[in-house]
Amino acid sequence: MPGILIHLSAPLQSFGEHSAFTERDTHPRPTRSALIGLIAAALGRSREADLFDLRSLRFTIRTDRPGVRLVDFHTVGGGLPRERTVPSANGDRKKEETATVVTKRHYLSDAAFTVAVDGDTATIAMVTDALRAPQWPLYLGRRACPPAGPLLVAAGLDDAGAALAAFPLHRSRPYGATTVVVDVAHDQPPTDGHLARHRLVDDPVSFDAYQRAWQARTEYVTTLTLPAELCAGLGTSWIEALTTARGRETAA
């Protein structure tokens, strides 16, 4: 099945899976909702647009760096006149002196993921073109989290999932190590590997602001042992490795 590789790295990323009210969580890796939403934004689609073709895509996520969990707090509704404060449960507005609401926002700091995207030829070609020239600004879960580098890192692949075993890792090489172990998450049952299953409600049916809906699905997580030589480092070392990898793709 044809596919591409996209790379997600940034100072902050956040992929809510069961966020509610004042507690905004993040999953340890990108959710299907976040990835489909990112592609829909690249295509310039409205929130009301049909997601049928994008929901057919399959994602395999390699965790290059898991990052560090960070919790921040935000305030909402403070300093406003009564008619503009946060609504209360009885349908009224909160009083000015009690209107401020504190929310906790969870982030992944300094994380990096390489994602294989597989689908039918026409859909993959459409997605590839969109990621090369996005219609709207792209972000990693929240608008405050823009990507730190190029998203599309390999295209025209016959098997994007298999390519994850050879594509450079965006991490430093552990001292003295000959191999490294990384987590790989699948949205289809893998054929081998030590398997962990997680039930997530992150498969988007609609992004409509008034009719948002998701379906439950199973996330399958395995581990992959890779040569330590694949660790390309950070900063300019990573950019050089990425340039070399993309050069091989162009030559092919």
C-alpha cells in the first residue's frame, strides 16, 4: 500500500483524548483525531467537511523521543464585565469577583514522532501535495504548538510502515549502545511484536463545531529494536541526516 512519512517535533505538543472542562490531557503520542485534523487543515477543509476519505488512512507512529510531560495552567473569564463572564450551570453568568476559571493543560515537551501514513494511491497523492503546500497553518494538537521542522519527510513509499525501521531517529545515541528500543503504535493489529492494547475514543466522525463526534478504536503498541547508528542526534546533526534521507528518496 503506498504511503508517506511525516515527522512531528516541537518544543510543545498536546494530543487530548478524553479532555473535559478544566482538565485538558494529552495522550503519549499523536491521536488519529490530531493527525486527521492536521491533514484536513493542510487540505484547507472546513470543520463541516466530510472526513470519509481521510478516515480510510492508516497511521503507524514511531516514538523517536517520548518527551517530558508538562502541566501548565490557564485562566479563563477573568477581568470581564458580568455580561461577558463564563456561563454558570444555571444558564446565568458568573459574578465578576468569582468569574476566573483555572484550567490545567497537559503537554509533551521536546517529543518527536515519525509517522507512517498509508492509504489508497489517490488519497496519498492528495495528502502529499497538501503537506508540501498547506492551505492553512498547521499545529501539533493545539494552535500554540507549531511544528519545529518539515512535516513531510519521505514520499512515494511502497510500504511506509516498513520504512520506519530504516528512517533516521530524531534522538541522541546512547553512550556505548549498539541498539535502541522504540515504541511503535498501530491502528491496525500488527503481525508480530510484544503487544499492548489501549482503547481510545479518537477516531473522528465530524469536526463540526456544533456536532463533534468520535468513535472508539483500539491502539496496538509494540516495541522495535533498531541499530543505534540510526540515532541521528539533534540540531544540525538531525537536519543533515534528514537531508541525506530525503536525498535518497529524490534519487529513487
